[in-house]
Amino acid sequence: MLWLLASLFFCWLIFRELKARWFPDPAYERAARPSIHKPYVFVLAVLALACAWPPFQIWRFERMLSAKATELADARRANVHCNTVFDTFFDSAYLAAGHANPENGEIVFQYPWCQTLMDYLAHPGRASEAEIASLNLFTHESMHVRGELNEAITECQAVQRNYRAARLLGVTDIPARNSALSYYQRTYMDKGRIGGMQAAYFSNECAPGRALDERLVDSTWVVP
């Protein structure tokens, strides 16, 4: 929001500069009409584009995530939105990193999880634990759009599809598999040990050969 307002402000300054030359006060003599300061207009144009780039980049990222989430959700329509800090103030589920509505396919990532996922995609081979968690967040919410409401089952479905999700997002094979396995072996298993609210996202049956194993051909658990 602030980036767009800044961009519009610089555009207004450009318009004001051009208007003074193209639509001058009739009291001015033609010879006395102010000239356009081209370097000034150029600097304003650069600033306007620079401020417009971050929201445009997020918009493109949201569209890409929406398409990939739809694919993960077995073609059930998904629409991803990245909350800004301002948006978070008006989100009743602001304490959750993300949430999804299976009825309309809306997926919301709280600030700054979209940026964290962008960082992951920029360097998946050296991703931090938080960046790998952002991949799982994307997969998890896509599973809600797919129709699952139980958090433990949803998380297990996501665990098994994190490799697929990473590949859909353009990550190469080895980093994608390492990320998916890292999340399962570390972050997911920690949920069971921590207990409390985290336990709602964990099940002992989420393991190869157990009840929640979907035996996917591209499962995180499949050894290449």
C-alpha cells in the first residue's frame, strides 16, 4: 500500500510538471511558458517505477502461487493473497502464519511469509529452517483448499507433497528433496515432541507404511 502511494505521488509530480508546460495559465505569454525540466522528470519516473516494483513483484508472485496451489489441490481453484502489515490488522486470524478457506479457495499468508518463501526460492540449496517452513506452509494451505479440514491429516498430506510443491515452484530435484526431508525429519518431528498446540499438527501415523501414508509416487518419503 505505502509503495503504491509513493509511486502515485511521484506520478502526480510528473503530471504537475507536464501540465505546467502543456496547459499553462492563459495569463502567460507563449514565450514565457515554463519549460519541462527533463532531468527532474526522469528522476521522478525512475522513483515512480522503483516504488511500483515491490507491489508488482508480489502481485506476480501471488498469481504464480495461485496457479501452483490449484495444481497441488487437484485442480480445485486456489487464490493466494500475501498480507501486508496493514492487512494483518484487519485479519481475524492474524496469529496464524497462514489460513485457507476450502469453500472459496482463498489462501492468505501473513506478513512476512510470502517474502520468506521468495527467499527460499531464491536459494533453496542453502535455505534456513524458516524458509523451508514457508514451503510447507504453502503446501499445507493448498491441502486445505483440496478439502481437508483436520489439521493433523492436512499437515501429513503436506509433508508428503512438499517435494512435489518445491518442484512445481521451480526448485531443482536435490534441493527440493532435501528441503522436504528436512522439514519432515526435523520440524515435523519436533511438533510431536513439543506437544501443546503443535501436537494438533502431528500424528504418529504420519510415516512411511503407516495409516496416513498415501503412497504417492513422488512422496517426500520415496527414496530416489
